Amino acid sequence: MSKLAGRKILVTRAEHQAGRLSRELAAHGAEAIEVPAIRILPPADFAPLDQALRQLSTYGWMLVTSANTVNAMLARIEELGMVSPGSQTWRTIFGPMPRIAAIGPASEKAVRRMGWKVDLIPEKYVAESLLQVLGDKLRGQRVLLARSARARDVIPDALRAQGVELDVIDAYRTEIPHESVSQVKELFAAGGKKTAVDAATFTSSSTVENFLELMKEAGHTAPPKDIPAISIGPVTSKALRAAGWEPAAEAEDHTIDGLMQVLLKRFAGRA
């Protein structure tokens, strides 16, 4: 019998992204309780993104910090009627591609789906690790950083301090799906005192912050500390601690696979 058999695990990823984790949980006998704490939306203004896409050949490097960024870029390329990104026609019309650095295997996989080559990926899938691997490779170059409108400024601050000519473009933005409030109310119908799930999973600082906002809208001012919070990585853990919710465990490999491993380890041998 699987270590997760009969467990109820809260999944807070965006609705369109929850499937992989939910399927993995189901494969191990757990019930995935999906309460989306984040929704991916287009940027408030497409003009900067459109300009960057048409001028990619003017950049020495492009930094990709999430698969959402790549997917947003591809969707915009298709909307604009531009040619296939990885084709020879693209290179003929728009020029050579910049070198690409991606954080994590999901970002790398998304880049490769577009037919682009990933030149650099850090061992740890966080901004700080990417900066460490890049070192001063970007000094004196023009660099594109396409990202979420809510992303941290760790990378821009560090690169600008090096004198890098950096363009930071919003590829997408996020919001709280307020319709999830009703699900939160159902989960914590006993005033938050009864544990409705065996663990809550978080895959970004935004899912943490948004879920706690949903809790407040549902009438709960404090995080449900009786529920183990399982974090995908250090940035997410930091957001949990800032809210007074100490992570019960943090994935060593900051991926969905890593999150599953830490869940299996946590519930090993438990009745």
C-alpha cells in the first residue's frame, strides 16, 4: 500500500497547472483537494512584450524564470501571427536567438518545446543560484528578463549593479481567484479547528500569500498551523515563515517530483 493511501492533500497551484501534481497524488492513493490560489493572466500592456519578441536578436542573453513565462511568450507569438519560434524562417526574419538561461527543468522543457536551445541551467532552481552560475557573464551585454509582474527583484537588482543593460518585461500577471473562497470555507467549516486535509502543498510564494488571503476572506485571520505546510523550495518556505506558518518540510529538488518525494518521506510509516 502506498504511503499516501487515504491521505487528503491540498493543491494550491493554478487550475491549469494542478493536473500533474494531482495525478501524481492519485497514483499514490491520495485524494488531491484542488483549491487554486493563483490565476495566470495576460500582462496589463502587451506593447513591451511585443517589442521584445520582435527584437530578440538584439539581446545577448534571455533569462527565463518559469514555464509560465515561456508559455505566455509562445501564446503572444501565435496571437501576433509570427512564424514558429524555432524555425529557420524565424531566424531569417528576426535574426539569431540570444543565449538562454532557464531556472529549473520545467522552464527548460518549455523553452525546448518552442524549438529554442537552453544554454545554461543552475543546479538549484532559484534566482540566487542562477545569479551564481551566471557570475559576470552578462557584464556589458544587453539582457532580456521576461517574468511575472509580481516577481522578486533579486535578479534585476543584482544584474543592474553589475552594469548590465537589462530590459525587464512583464510576460504575464497573476491574481487571486476569489471564487476559491467558497472551497476554503468548506474545508475549514469547523472554524479552522478541524484539520480538513493531511497536508497543504505550495509551489511558489504567490500561492502562499494568495491562499492566506483566501483564508482571510473566508473569515480566518491566522494560518491553519495544525496542517503541515509542504514547500517546494526556500523562497516558498520564506513566505510561509513570514506568515507565521513554519514549513513542515521543504523539497530538496525544487520541482513537482521533489515535492512528491518529500510528501512520501513525511508520511512513510504513518498510520
